[in-house]
Amino acid sequence: MTPTTIRALSVATLDIPLFAPFGISGGAQELARNLLVTLELADGTRGYGEAAPLPPFNGETQASTRAAVEAVRARVEGADVREWRPIAAALREAIGGAGSARCAIETAVLDALTRRSRMPLYAFFGGAGSALATDMTVTTGGVEEAGVAALDILGRGITTIKVKIGSGDLDLDLRRIVAIHAVAPDSPLILDGNGGMSADDALSLLGALHAQHIRPALLEQPVPGDDWAGLGQLARWGDVAVAADETASSAANVLRLAYEQAADVVNIKLMKCGVVEALDIAAICRGAGLRLMVGGMVESVLAMTMSAHFAAGLGGFEFVDLDTPMFMAENPFSGGFRQTGARLDLSHIEAGHGVEPR
């Protein structure tokens, strides 16, 4: 057994209360029902990973994710973290549909590898940078709530605002966006439908916004993930950059997005497909000229810091949506990025992702 052999893998419940429910078009989550994966090497080095399943997003649950982790424990234990790509390939073969479980295990593997090597993960991913500037989200709700939330975001020193739309009521969506624009007229707006709209409704909303002299910086996944025609229609006719999220759930799907020119931007979330497949997605995007965005589910500072390392280290991410730790009423971890306003700084981290359980 080498010092880099994985001696043990464990999974524990990670329930984190939120200040308020985090709502998207498919539903709201009042508690982050996540999981903590801990991996220990033969020399005692530990690596940590977080799984953040979000049932309204893709149907993954805490229970299904735990079962997926347990199903591959025997494959992971006894492997060598230096062989991180073969480990990821084995996970994809065994639990391909369990993206958050793959993400948690791969995060723990890479964290252990780079902790032992005394290398920060942003350097491991390429060292292009060590800081990012994030947006913050106005989740679903009423018109007055939207304006208040936007003022709170500005008060934090964050200027780019992401707005959850797709309520099923176009007038409500429009009034919420207008209310946000009224209090933050200079803020770039990212509109995120999470698949809750039709292409025709999205085009109608864009037209109504145009009449109000509001031009979004980005329209993210307004149509369902399997509505390729609708997404392509918006990319061609919407007169605004269109991002794929739910549709961009795998490297194969992103390759199809590029071929069909069905999006301008791809939102890479490690929780959708794991860290290693996300690297493949980023490579496809660069080769095809698709612009890059990084985001996440309802994740703590652990998973969000991992995504920050990924995006800062690779470089070239125009849109950054790593805000969910700000919605959490508790932080069960120490370390991670240091946040000042919108800026997420990783430069102080000396090894791994820099996050540990308290």
C-alpha cells in the first residue's frame, strides 16, 4: 500500500439551515440537505467533498446520493488518488446519473491529492488566477421582495444580480425584473428560468423588457432541459446571450449544444457531472467558442470554494454565480475563499481547497 492509497471513504449528513427558502421555478428548498464525504489516505491525509443534491433541479435527493456514494465505496477504497482520472471514469460507469455523488467523491480525491502535495487547487487546475467576482441571486417571490433583495445585494457590494424567473406568470416575472432594475439600474441582470418557460413566453418577456429599455446581460435556461429546439430558437432570435444549464448536464450534451449552436454560454456546475467531466466540458466550450459560466446548487463554502478553484484556475469565466453560502444561516466549516463584496479570493490557500469541518 502506497501513502497515496485511499484507506477509507465515509459519508455523513450535512443539513444546513437557510435564512429563507431558496426558490427556483421547480420549487423551493428550506434546508440544504447535503452530504459530507471524507476520504483518508494511507498516510493519514484527509480530503473532503460535498454533495448538494437539489430535487427541484434534477431529482437527486440526499437519500439517493448517499446510496450512490455507498454503492461505489468498494471501488474507491484501495485506489490511488494519483490515478484520479481512472477513479472518475469508474464513478461515471457505476453511478453516472448521480452527479452530486460523483462531485463529492472527486472533490475529496483531488483535495487529498493536492493537500498531500502542498498545492492549492487553483494551481492544480492551471493557475490562471486566484480570485473571482460573483453575482448574487434574487430567488422566487413577490415584487416588493425582489426590490428589497436587490437593495440588500447592492448593500453587500455586489453589482451583478441574478433573478429567478419562470413563475408561470409572465406579468409577475416582468414586474419583479422592473422592480429590481428600478433600484439597481446599473446592475447587469442575469435572468434564470430553470426550465420553467416556453420559448414563446421567454421571447414575449424579452420583448416586454425591451419596451422598458431593460436589456439583460444573460438569459439562462428559460426552457426545459430537453427542449433543444426552444433553446436554439432563443439563441437565434432572442437578441440576448443565452446560457444552457440543465441542458448542459454532460460533455455529450455540450458537444451537441456546440454543434447545433443552441446556446452562447454554458453554465458549468460540478454538481451536475463531477469535477473531471466538468473539465471535459470546459475544454469543449473553449474549442467551440462557447462562453463560460460557473455556478452551483445550494452549496456551502466547501463546494463553492471548490468551484472557485476550478474557475479561477482554468480562467476565462465571464459569469460567476457562487453565492449560496450567503443564504446559509450556519457555516459548519473553517477556511475556504475569503469574500469581500463580490470578490472571492483564494490566494491565501496553500493546499487543497482549503476547507475543513469545524
